[in-house]
Amino acid sequence: MSIKPNISVIGGGSWATAIVKILSNNVNTIHWWVRSAETADFINKYQHNPHYLSDVSIDLEK
């Protein structure tokens, strides 16, 4: 039996975005903190970071 951990990521740059993308396939919950509320709202609405790796879609439905 495999237990998937809950993970937190702080930052909204390219590295954090890439890490969140990779982890989204392997963990139950990711808590992602970014500096700007507008960026967080954009990510929640459109499922990608508007400033870094903007063509990478992030699965927020987990």
C-alpha cells in the first residue's frame, strides 16, 4: 500500500511551477503559496502560471 504525502511549495517562479507540475501527479494535496493574490487567482482559474512556464497546465482537481 502506497501512501501519498501532502506537500507544500513556497514560491511562484519557474522552479516552483515545475515542481508543482511534477508533484501534482504523485501526491494527494499540494499547498502552493505565491506572493501575489492576483497570480494565485489566475492559477486557480486557468490552471497555469501566467508568468513562468505559462504553457504548462497544472491539474488542480486533485
